[in-house]
Amino acid sequence: MHTEQLTHRGTPLFDKKIVLFLISQNISLFGSSVVGFAIVWYITLETSSGLWLTLATVCAMLPQVAISLWGGVWADRHNRKYLIMLADAFIACATLGLAIAFLAGFKHLGLLLAVAAVRSLGAGIQTPAVNAIYPQLVPQENLTRIQGINQTLSSVLMLLSPAVGGVILGSLDIVWALLLDVVTAALAILIISFIKVEKIRREDAPASLFAELRQGIVYTFRHPHLRGIMLCFACSFFLVTPAAVLTPLLVERSFGSDVWRLTANEVAWTVGSLVGGVYVSVHGDFNDKIRTIALCLVAFGVTFGLLGVAGNFPLYLAIMGIAGFFMPVIATAQTVFIQERAEPAMLGRVFSIVQIIAASAMPVAILLFGPLADLVSVEAILIVSGVLLALTGVVYYHTQKHI
């Protein structure tokens, strides 16, 4: 066990700094989610163009992939608390500038895309630091429960943010959604400022940015457990894409194009995730995280396959809710697994690689599965991807359990 984690022994689960950090990050997440939905819907209503939606998706995803590795190096070099605050402030300033431009009447969609790209850069810097800071705030024995609580809060916010974004966009204007994000970012920065977090102590001599970047990549892929979990991330994110992206198309083709059906499809998954987050929070820990990750992948494979053979809509929604239950379980197990095994001084760079995989696997996968859905049924794609996902879980368990 790392020295930094030993100092936490005896720290209560709901220590003041832990509570403040969870509040700050979920307030920030709420504002960002509202703006994310508002931007996509605004572009949809203004253009009805698939090209513009594709551009918006690229601008929201690609910059954070490009900056993540550098963000990981900075998270290991500098005080992670201040890096999180600076990234939040950077995003808020860009969003405030966009709001002012829109208020002045300069409502150019190109400006919206540019700010989406700037916000993505900020997220690429912030996310590795957020994931890496948890072991500095939370004792190792409480990491799983805290991550479960965080997953629960995130699920609640994912239920609320589309509704809030829709109300603001429908009743007021996108400017108010932008201003809401600025306010939530300011609150998040204020709250986290009350937390004392030391810069991580490092025993190695300072090196150049590129040298530290290379060190992080080499360290991650030479470490047998970390290499295994990265390959697991890449395969699972790729194979989860049909269920994440194509299920609205399945609902429209097989059950009807009513808006309430598409909404129910999203709500079923989110409610399942909420229940899963509560389970993780109460359960407290997973002694064998490799086994937990593998079982969740198998469960995803089975449930996604069942989505492809569900005969009626209520049964489909029930299966979708069950599938959603496993998302916070596997997300928590994977995150804590990395936090427990990576050296504290390497955590930022390790999580930057996770972010790159997470942000790039799905866009790459949709280039395959999107066109394929026009040639074969979505149900067939879900069945095949489900089988492959279950096999991924089995292979991951058998290759990792003896390391």
C-alpha cells in the first residue's frame, strides 16, 4: 500500500474534504451536462443537419483526446486541486464569452463549435486530475464506496440535466443554459478552494514534458494489471457502442417512433444506473475486482443480446434497466482497481490514457456500426456485439486472475 494512502487510516467515510469535493465536482458536472444537451439540441433545431451534429460531436470529443496525455503529465507534476480549479475556470471563461457573444446578437454556429472545442480541451486537462486526486482524499478501504456514491450522484444528475436543458432551451434561450454553467463552475471552484490538497511527492528527478509523457505510457503498458485493464477498456468501449448509440434506432424501427418511447429508453438505462450506484455505495467494496469487472462484461453481453430478441417494449425496457445496473458497478471497479495499483505519482498519466481510450473508442466504433445498421438489423448487431462482449469478460478474467 502506498505511503500516501496509509495516512488516511481512520478517516471517516464522509470526511469534510471528501464531501466538499464530491459536491464541487457534481455541481460542475451538472452545469456541463446541461450545456452539452443544450448545444446539441440548439444545433439540431437550427440546422436539422446530420453534418452539423457530426461536427459538434467531433468538437466535443477530439480536443480532449488530443490534450489528455499532456493533462495527465500536468496532473502528476502540479497540485491537482489547482489544476482542476484552473481547468474549470478556463471552461467557464470560454462559456461566458460565448454567452456574451450570443447576447450581442452574434449567434454564429461556428462560434458554438469553437467554444465546444475549447470546453473539450478543458475537460481533457481536468478529468485525469479529478480521477487521480481521489486516493489523496479518500482512504483505500473507502475508495469503492465513495466512487459508488459519486456514480449515484452522476446518475441523478443525468436524469435532471436533459430536463433542465430542455426547459431552459424551450422557455428561455441557450444563453441561460450557458450562464447556468458559468455559475455552477464558479460554485465548484469556490467549494474546492476550501479543501487542502498537497502536491504529490515524487522521488524521481524532474524530466522534460515529452520524457514524462513517455514514462507514463511505458509504465502503464509494462504493468501487467494496467495493461490488461487498458485492453479491456478498449474492447469493451468499442463493443458497448451499439447499445449506447443504436438502441434509439432499434426502438424507432421495432416499437414505434413516439417520443415517449425514445425517452423511456434513456430513462430505463439511467434508473438502472442509479440503482447500481446505490448498490455500490451500500455494498462497500469488491474484494476481487478482476472477477467483478469480468462478470459485469458478461452481464452486459447477455443483456445486450437479450435486447436484440425482446419481443415487446415493456420487456425491452426491463432488460435495458438491468443492463444499466451494471454500469456503475464496472465503472467503480475499474476506476478503483487503477487507483489501487498505479503509483500515486503516475496516476494522472494512467488516467489520461483511460480518457483517450474512452473518448476515441466509441467514435471509431460508430464508423463501423453506424453504416452497418443500414445493412443489417440493429437486433443482429446487438446479439453479435453482446456475444463478443461476454467473451471479452471471460478472456479478461482468465488472463488476469493469476497475475
